[in-house]
Amino acid sequence: MKATIPFSDFSRLDLRVGTIQTADPVEGADNLLKITVDLGEVGKRQLIAGLRKSHTTSDLVGKQIVVVVNLEEKEIRGLTSSGMLLAADCEEKPILISPQEEVVPGTTIR
């Protein structure tokens, strides 16, 4: 078991539901996709995610996912990733975390 964190640290995370609008392969990278996510009032964000080997771009567009929106930006392969999507690590395949029902983009997760 990993170390525990105080609830106050967890509550600092801003988790929101986003709807994937585009998903395009990152040139020169075998597993990366450049994803545009609509996060409602938060705006649109670009995420760089290692999903290319396990998900087709057509399967991702329109899918709702959970995104950490207040994560520090990171540059990956010359592209800026402005958040992180949540996925379960299942037999080396990422399984995206998404709501059971469609919700308004930008809805807060608590």
C-alpha cells in the first residue's frame, strides 16, 4: 500500500468531466495521442496521452472522461499537455474512467 495523504491534499485536485472532441496521433510517437477535451466553463484543453496502442481515435471522439484540470502543464514531444485524464491500469491497457451517464462537460467530480 502506498503512503496516505491528508484529505486536504486530495481536496486540492480539481477533477472535471470532459468530452473528447478530437484525438490525433502524435507524429514520431508510437503510443501518444493529442486529445482536445471540452471542459465546459473551464474551456478546451489539449492533453497528450499514451492511448494510441489501445484506443482508436474514432472510439475516443465523443467519449466523456475524468480530467485533472489543475495539474501543472507539461511539455511532451514539443506539445503542451494541460491536464491529465484518469485511467485504470488493467493488464497494461489503460481503461478510461468515465461517468455512468452523460453529464455536462465541466461537471465537478467530488
